Amino acid sequence: MDPFEVRMQFVALLRRLDASQHSIRKVVSFAVKFFPPCGEDLWDCIVEETQKGSINSRINILYFLDSLCETCLLVKTHANAIGNTEKASSNMYVDLVARDLGTIVKNVVPPGVEGSPNLVSTKQILETWRSKRVIDPQILDSVISSFDNRTDSGEPDNDAPTVRKTFAPLPRQEIFKRIEEDRERHKRLRERRWVQPITHNTITEMQAPPLTSFMPLTEKEDGDRELSIDIEFDNEWETLSDWNEDDDEACAEENALCFPDPPGEMAMDLD
């Protein structure tokens, strides 16, 4: 298949993309398969469709990018395990997403009323990428902070690379379609919340993971070698509050449940 035909088929798949996992996996498989010969061309198609498509199709493309990044990192992990140095040294589309993330987000969530239906879902995806370290947290922080810098006047940003200059209300059929697709996406998002961050280490899937106490300590600077358990611990540690009186009361209640006082005896003073 020549590059032109690859591009035409990929554009057709993107324009038929919906919120179903079957549709997303089909486009992801096509993009990963033809990355070596046509990766940059396919990426240009993705960026163009986020500019030209409807507001519903743009958020579908962002969820497609979520699955695409996850698949690329799993391909890299498998390449590390089998010793394929060529694939192991490449993040494939993840590097392209990180490079053009600002442009993608501006297209998916244009300023004003037009972009408001995609705002919450876009923030959820970006937060998921940050918690799983899919993309550099500094890049994600700058993109997320750009939402707070937008004005509420509803006037479009002159620098935003968007083709549509006016906003027309969505047809009734499109509104109902969007409601059903949002249900599908939110269901998928709830299913993935308990999943550990994507691991980039070379432990194969056939190998039983060691106990946490025997795992080596890793830091953020280790990059691909950072363990999932360390990423998960850091995410929990950042949201943990300081010790206070409520924690003392909670410990006392748990202690009373575990070690109740025998009848007729006074409670021991632990102060």
C-alpha cells in the first residue's frame, strides 16, 4: 500500500470514529501498523481532523489519542522485553502528542461557548495522563493552566488554529448522539481509574512481579525505569494532608474496634 492510499484510508477511519472501543481499537491498530513508513503523515491527518471536524468528532479523536498513547507505550515495553532495540528506543506517537499537545487541546476545546462541551472530558484525559506519567507533567501543567487563562467573553483567540469562525447550535440528533457517546466514555474512564500507571520496565508479563518490599527504589529522574508502584505512591503522597486531630480520633476508633476493652475494666490512658 503506497503512502497516499494509507493516508486516505486513515482519514476515512478518523471520520467514522465514534466512542465505542471497537472503533477506537480499529484506528489505533491502523496507526501503529503504519507508523514506521507513514507516522508523520498520519499524525498530520490527526491534527487536521481536530481542526476541521465537528465538536463531537474532536473529542472522539482525543479519546482515540488516549488509547493510542497507551498502546504505543505497551509496544515499547514489549520491545524492551524481547530485546528489540529499535522499537524500544521510540515512543512512537507519544512524542508527537507531547510536541503538539497545546495545538490539539486548542482545537478540541476552542475558546468560547463552542468548546464548553469538551472542556470537562479534556481535563479528565489530561489528568489521567499526568497521573500515569504518559506525558511530561510540566507539559500537561502548562496546557491545563491555559484553561484558567482564557477569558469568559466568548470571543475566539486569534492565535488558535481553528477553521470554524462561527458557532452554530448542534442539531437535536447530534445532541442525543453526544449524550450516548459521553455515557460510553465515562463508563470506560471509571473502569480505568483503578488501573495502575503504565509500566515501562522490562519485567515481562509472564514473570510474576516481586513483593513491593523487594523492589528497587526509583525516582522521577529514572524516566522509563520508574516503577508503577513508585508512580502510584507519589500520586497518593501529593494529595495527602498533614496529620491533625481527625487522624488521632480515627486511630483511636480503629484501635477500639481491634482491641475492645473487657467488661468491667477501665480504658487504658494512652496519653
